[in-house]
Amino acid sequence: MNAENLIALLIAAPLLGAAVLLLGGRRLDGVGHWIGTLLSTASFVFGVILFADLLGRNAEHRTLTQHLWTWISVGSFQADVTFRLDQLSMTFVLLITGVGSLIHVYSIGYMEHDERRRRFFGYLNLFLAAMLLLVLADNYLLLYVGWEGVGLASYLLIGFWQHKPSAATAAKKAFLVNRVGDMGLSIAIMLMFTTFGTFAFGPVFSHVGDASEGKLTAIGLMLLLAACGKSAQVPLQSWLGDAMEGPTPVSALIHAATMVTAGVYLIVRSGDVFNAAPDAQLVVTVVGAVTLLFGAIVGCAKDDIKKALAGSTMSQIGYMVLAAGLGPIGYVFAIMHLVTHGFFKAGLFLGAGSVMHGMNDEVDMRKYGGLRKYMPVTFITFGLGYLAIIGFPGLSGFFSKDKIIEAAFAKGGTEGWILGACALLGAAITAFYMTRVMLMTFFGEERWRNQPTRSPQAPSAEPAAEHHGEHAEPHPHESPKVMTIPMIVLAVGSVFGGAFFSIGDRFLHWLEPVTGHSEGDSPLSAATVTGATMVCLVIGVGIAYVQYGRRPVPAVAPRGSLLTRAARRDLLQDDFNHVVLVRGGEHLTRSLVYVDHTLVDGVVNGTAAGFGGLSGRLRKLQNGYARSYAVSMFGGAALLVAATLLMRAV
């Protein structure tokens, strides 16, 4: 079998799992989790086979396509179901299926006592299939199908515990916010078709030079809007924190391997468009820089361990978007950080789930403390993920995030200095809030003792109310091996992934044929940037240690400064959306209704009334009386005679 024929199987395996599990009924309840995990793993195996095939080819021959059928053909409008596998999509395939399969394995233990586990694994398979379609599509319209599939699957998974009003609300919020971004992608596709006559990647990218910069800027900004929705970037980031209402494996899947990486993929895949639209590229960098600081500040103020990590995801994706906005200087490093982030962020979320598993599903870090001796495997794996994300020397985040900071300075000029400074400040804040999470969770006094918990979380691996009693004191314990083994594998990736990619610039050489690469012109040496990053790391860790390591953690968060209170409310993003979008939408709707009633209806009704009045008056001329007709005829004849005499006289 040719390698090209295996591409469709990447999507077919999890899609088959979703169909079987969601349509097979309750008879599969006992084996559904194994079916879902097996088919997810099968997709990963197909990915490894294809990866080996690509490695055996020369760099210029590493693009494989598989045409299945013509989807739509109407005149000049043609859409094909064609898949494209190259170095960029291959990277995403391995990340999605590899990390996704580990999350499936972890979910076997985490969702053990959930009576709807079969359905949960069906949704996980659907999520993987949609994301694989997104990254393997050879045209933007097929990509859009996967894009919407990811949105649907995220809605189903975030609201999986739909009996909780908060989960149902969070799912709707994620769905609606993403619809705003999806409008951007649909408009971009329509602009591409009107500009290039196609939306297939090859023809669009090869004819970018034929389009005006204004059109390319419009397309780029619409693509960015789409990316902001899926990747939770400012101003469409408000859904990400609420998405923590879903089961913890969902958080790991969304944040590490699927949904939030889709926007970064879209920007990098559309690099030729952005390279020809510098204004749109500048907006991308600004959005990334603002979001990396926004998410980091939010993460500093959250006591919910999952929401603190959600703020972290927002920030780290901001780094990737910043790098993608730098063009060929940063494309490779955006994807490199995306992959390393996939390892350590999935590990951190699974570690958070393990902590919750042993703490009656409690999520408030103020009720943790001293857990390292009760959960040694969780502590070590979570700790390695922590060191990776803060950029500790030698671990994966050190290699990938430092490269982004270097690339920001390499942009050159005032813009480079500003972007580099934002990236360094973000590194310091990251070190602070992640150290805060580590100290509040695994160190210090055991604050959970003599403090009965009332779980805010829906039933997961061990529902508090069912297994421990609604007000029982937690009894921390290590998670089963089916949960810890995926955490260990991810920890290994968190430690060695960055170094493996950096040796001989192998990751750069792997992606460069697709993304291109430029060194830029940095005013600072790599050693100087690394030194500055290390200083920021030490400052962030030091401040967190003084505040949370040497002082007791109060049971109730103090009032704090104005910034702290705003950060607890996600820097007022929901308030902003309510004022600008909700109230703005209400006023816009009322204005449109007024215009409709007064102007549109006025014209329609006024025209009808005018003709009605005119016809009423004309009707009086046909009254049925002969004398009236005679008078009319006499009057008309008199007017004609008078007009004739007047014309002759003139």
C-alpha cells in the first residue's frame, strides 16, 4: 500500500470509534473505553508509519496528497476532499494522536465511575477526528469542516456534565464565542475565492503576489479573528477559563493537543498570506504580546488549580501567536513551543486531575498543601512539567520559549525591543504563578486537615459525595497506574523534548521547507537573551517563594490590590464583553428594529397607503351616473378646444 493511502486512515480510525461508541448503545458500556483508546492508538500508529515514510524521502518530496472525491462542483466553484501531509501537518498528527492517546488511557481511570463513560470516549474520538481533518485538509473549505467539528466536540465535552448549570453555561459560552471567530474564517474563505478563484492551499499561496496588499490584509485579519476564537486570544479569550467545568482530561486535550493549537496552525499554514500583508502580521504580534501578559496576570490570581493552568495556556499560546506574527523569523519556533507545550501542559493538567482524584475533587489550592509525600509520582511529574514551563535550563520549555524571546528581539527596531520586553516580562510572571501553584499544592502545611470539603466538581473518578461522603475529610493518595503512566510519559517529553528538537537544529530543518526561516537581525546575542530570561525566572520564583513558601497561606484569599481583584475576575473580560457585545448588541438590535419600523415599514406602508388613497379618488370617477360622464366628456372637449386655440394664437 502506498503511503498516501494511509492518510485517510488517520482520520477514519477515531471517526469510526466515535460512530461505534455514540451509535452502538448501552451494550458497549463495558468495553467502550477500550474501543475508543484502541482506535485512537491505531491512528497514532498510522501516524508513526507515515512519519517514518517521510523521513525516508528528500525534503522536497515530503508532501503527500490523497484525493478521495470531488465534494462540490458548480461552474468554476470546485471543492475537493483532498488531504495534504507535509512536515507541518505531520507534526500536528503526531502531537494530536500521541498526546490524545495518552489522555484516552488516563481517562480510563479518571472516568471509571462515570456511568456515561462510553459516550465520553465517543466524544474524545470525535474531537481527535475533527482536529486531524483540520490539519490534514488541503483547502480552506475542508479545513473549515474540521474547524467546526472541533467546535462541536468541544461543546459536547465541556458540557459533558450537563446536569451542572455551570458546565452547560460554559459549553454554550465556548460555542458562542467561537462562532464569532468562525465568522472570520468563513469571510476569509469567501475573500480568497473572489480574489484567487479558489481556496486550495497551493493555488492560493502561489498567487499571493497577484493580489493587492489591501485584500491580503483583509484576509489576514479575518484569519486572525478565527485564530483568536479557537486559541483563546484577546479579545475572544473569555471562554477558556470557564471551559474548566468539563472533566479534567478534556482540559488536557483542549489545552495541549487540539483546540487551542488550531489557531496557531492556521496562522503558520497561511504564512504566505501574512508575509505579504505586513499590517496584518503586525496585528498578530500585538495580539500575541497582549495575550501572553493577559493570561499570565490572570493565572497569578486564581485559587482554582485548573483555572490557574487555563490562564497559563492562554499566556503560552500568546507566545506562539507572537512568534507566528514574526513571520519566517518565528514560524518554526511557534510550532516548536506548541509541541513542547503539548507535553508539559498535558502533564500539568493530568497532574491536576490526579490531585483532585486524591482530594475528593477539590480544586481550591488553599485547601491543599503538603501533598508531595502522599502523591510522590504526581508530585515528580507535575514538578517536571512546572520546571519545563518556567524555562528551567535543560528542560523543553527552556529551548522553545527562549527561541521565541530571541526571535522577538530579532524583529529589530523599536518593535523588536517592545515585543522582546513583553516576552521577558511574561517569563517572569510565568515563573511566579507556576511556583505559586507548586507551593500551594505540594508544600507547606496540610491545610486540608480538619477542613471538610464540599466538592464543587461533578462526579469524576471518585465522586466526593458518593465515595467519601459529602463532608468527609480528604485522604490524599496516589492515583492508579492507568493514570500515572501517561503522566510519566508526558514528563519524559517535558524533560527531553526541547533538547531533542534543538540538537543540530533538527526541528528547524524539518519544518523549514514548509514554513521558511530567517535569522532576523537581533541587537542581542543568544547568550544575553538567555541570561536575561534566567534573571526573570529567578525573580519570579523568588517573589513567589517569599509570598507563598515562607508565609502561611490563608484559608480565604485576602482582598488584595485593585489589579488582583480584577485578575480574579479575569481582568474584567466578561464585564467588557457584556458592555461592548451584549449591551452593544442590544442597542444595535433596537436601532435596527427602529429603522425597520420607521424607515423600511414606513416606505412600504406609505407606498401602499398612497396608492390606496389614489385609487380611492380615481374610483369616484367611475360612479355609474350618465350625467357625470357627460360633464366629464364636455369638460375634456372644452379643454382640448381651448388648448388648440391657444396654440394657434401663439
